[in-house]
Amino acid sequence: MSKNKWWKREVAYQIYPKSFYDSNNDGIGDINGITRKLDYLSDLGVTLLWICPIFKSPMDDNGYDISDYYDIAPEFGTLEDLDNLINEAKKKNIKIILDLVINHTSDEHEWFQEALKNPESKYRDYYIFKRGKKDVPPTNWRGHFGGSVWEKVEGEKDKDGNEMYYLHLFSKKQPDLNWENPEVRKELYKIVNFWLTKGIAGFRVDAINSIKKDQRYLDLPVDGEDGLAFNIKYTLNQPGIEEFLDELRNETFKKYDCVTVAETPLLEYERYDKFIGENGFFSMIFDFNYAEIDMKDDGAYFNRNDFTVKELREKIFDSQLIIQKYGWGAPFLENHDSPRSIDKYFGDNINDEDAVTISKLLGNLFFFLQGTPFIYQGQELGINNFKRTSIEDFDDIASKDQYYRALKEGFSSEEALYYVNRRSRDNTRTPFHWDSSENGGFSRAIPWIKMNESYKKVNVEMEIEDKNSVLSHYKKMIELRQKSKYSDCLIYGEFVPLDLKNDEIIAYSRKDNNYELICINNFSSKSQEVDLKDKFSVKEILIANIEDIQIKENRINLKPYQSFVAKVEKL
Ligand code: GLC
Ligand code: CA
């Protein structure tokens, strides 16, 4: 694998600013809070921060609804605070990427306000306004956060009584931009270039495979009790999207030595070449094919997908092999839209001791895959899901919608709450656990969202001193990838799937001209035997979640959840 790009050597860390650290004790995390904690991040060893949206926003979707792309939300700080963060981070060799949300704006953005106020203004065509038939919306599409994707514009009925609507794939406070309009695209490129000249290292690119819509605006077969149909067939990964992305790259990213990581769920593998290949639209994309194995494509929390370890393994292998063929990966376990990974992959009944072992196993599994690993805040502590007892305790719009939709589909309120607890985006949005003092040391004020009560046992202060903690394990993993004689092999080496003839185990190797390293992970709560006899001999254990590894004549007796990386020699 070629060493041509700086971003291949990074270890990324995702920050949800609202919940990282509150520097002025108003209950909301902020930019200065991140600056204050740079020592923690640099000590952990991460080199690239992805900060979720910090722009001006009414916060209907926690900043993914931007009302001014050129300013910062006051609750997060000021432009000076951001400059200061960029400079201070640079001193510690940490680069910063921001979240680029250009599929939609907030309905409070001045473009949308103008579009509403004056149907004749050019801003009407910045968005997607369409007539319904009487008061039936233009199509029967359901949005990602429930309900119709069409919102009625009051007072714009035509003479035949047909109402006017605007399109929003996400909340009604997130109207979709009309990418078909060249002037809109130009305005968006201006924003991108503004930020790139400000000294950031690049972007995580939000919902970018939604920017092209099927221009026929046809109905779909109804698939729910709400009488609607999930929209993605005509709104996601549409043919022709390549033209927009090509132009976006040429007008912006290509002019800088920046990194871009795109969110492109359900993108077909045949199209990866165009997206992340040699002259691809992006540096990397997040592959949700394995990361959302617990869900079906319709995104309904109540429609869970039970999966086996074997299926997970196959999905990871497929993903890695295709990414390796064309470009570079961005492996991850968690993000601000997912539940915690312990719960996602192992269910919600794991005891505290196993949770530590499992967090390290999941760490080993994902961290040494091909690509730039992305760690989500709190993952390095082994935080698990936070079970809430009432729907009132949720903040996230998607979680609330999923709850009421489940009820409509006939589930009981207990069942609906169970599904939301399993999948809610609020699981990863709780305040970070700095110590065991009140509010986990996150803030002296009451946090904007309920804390996960586990902060008393799972927090930085306790884990930093404990060499067996999840945090210490993450530090070791990062050191091994970044600063050991195996670095080149772990970063640029070939990914090779291993078949150890055991369906409870996920194993792979990374190899280059100098070394071959294997990563073996026992997903089972029972011991498992594997035989390496005709393949490798283990020379040295480099990192493990349970130190004592029993190897006899190349037969390994793996303890429950045991996981390790070892240097091997081919036999
Ligand atoms: C992406 C974000 C998610 C947000 C949505 C709409 O999926 O990750 O948090 O709600 O886009 O912007
Ligand atoms: Ca604050």
C-alpha cells in the first residue's frame, strides 16, 4: 500500500462537542472544553480530531441543522475559540477536521427564510419546493426521522386547492438543498473553501450520498402502518450523483492537501472505486455494511437484525477486501448515531468484568484493520449503553420518532422502549466520564442530557492509573500502530482474512515484507480451540486483553472473549 498520503498515518478521534467537556459550567460542552482537554487527547496518542458540527444552529438535530456556515454556535464559543483550539492542537501535533453538512440547512438559515418569505426570490430554487395534489404531499416518502419528507408551506394554495410543500429527508427543520441548481453548488463550495483556508485539515462529510434525488418524484409501495414508504430508493446513492461529487472535489478538496471522510451508507461496493479510488471523490468513506449489522436497511429500531459472528466476520472481510482493492478505509466501532459497541455486538446483559474484556477485544478487532481508525469519545473507556426508563428521558429526535412508530406498529410501550434503548443515538451522546465526582467531572451544572450512571466506575481518573483498564489498552494499541517497529506493517501492510475453521472467531493478518502479524478474537463466552499447525508459529504476543495465552504445538486454547495480536512466522 502506497505511503503517499499523510492521513494514512493518523489515528482519529471523534468529539461530540456538546458532551465532551463544559468549560464554563452551563451544562453544555464547548470548544474551550476541547482545548482544555488536549493534554488528555495527546497523551492517549490520537492525532486527528473530528469535531461534530459547531456552527450556528437552532440545534433541532444537535448542530446538523446549520443556520450560518460562517459562524459558531454561541453555546460552543466563538470563531476566536476555534482558532485558538486549532493553534493549541497544532502545538501537540493534532489536526482538526470539521463536519460538513451540505445536504440540507436549517430552516432558520437566511436562504430558507428568504425562500419562504418570497416565492419569487432566487432562494426558492435553493431548496426543493413542489405542489401536492390538494393536501396530499407530492410523494409518499417517509423521512429518516419519521413522518412525511414533505412539509406544507402555509398560505400557498393554488387556485385549484393544491398545497405547496418543501422536501426534508431529515427533520422538518432541515430542508434539503437543491443540488440541481448550479448557484447553490457554488455557494456551498465557497463555504468549503472558506474553512479549508482557515487551517483545518479537512472534513467529515455528512449525508453526502443523499444530495441527488430522482427527479421524477414518484410514489413508492407503502411499507408501514403510517401509510408511507422509506425514501431511500429515490434519494440515496442515485445515478448521476457522481457528477455532483466530481465537481465538489474539483472545486474544493482537490486544491488542498486535506483529508475527507464521507458518510455514505448503503453505497454499493461496485461504486467504491469512484468514491475512494485513485482519483476518488473522498480520501475515505465510512462503511456501514458491517457497522450497522444489527439493523435492517429500513433503519427501523424495532426491526432488529440478529446476526452471527460468522456473518459479522464475512461482512468485515468483504469490506476490507474491497476497500483494500480500491483505496483506504476508515474503520470504526461507534459514532454519535450508534449505540455503544459492547451492547451492539454482545447484547445488553454483559457484566462489568466481561465488559472490560470485550471492550478490549472489540478494540483489537477494529483498530488493526486496514485504514485510519476512528475512535468515538468514551469508547476508549469502555462505556456501555445507558438504559432509560421513560421516553421522556431521550433528547434525540430520531429516538422519539422510533418509539412512537413502534407503538403504531403494534408494539407495547415496554417493547418500544426496549428497542429505543438498544439503538438510540443518545447512548453515545451522554456526557464524557472524566471522573467519579458529580456529573462525571463533565460540568458543575446539570448536563443538557442525562449522564450514563456508570461514570462512577468507568472514567478517565480511575482508568488512567490502572494498567489493566480499557483506556490503558487503547493507549497500547495506539502506540503499537504509531510508534513500534511494526508500525509500517500495521498501517500499510496487506490485510489477509484468516479462516481458522471456527465460527466464533474473527481472525485476520497484516503483512508486509518484514513482518506478518495476526489478530485473533474469540467472540464466544466459552473457550475455543484453534489450530495454527499448518499455517503459522506464534513468535511474540504484542497485545492481548487477557495476558495468559495457552499455546501448545501451535494449538491455541482461547479463553472466553480472549483476543490478541501476535507476530508469527509462516510454516
Ligand atoms: C448524518 C449525521 C446525523 C444527522 C444526519 C442529518 O447521518 O451523522 O447525526 O442526524 O446526518 O444531518
Ligand atoms: Ca459550556
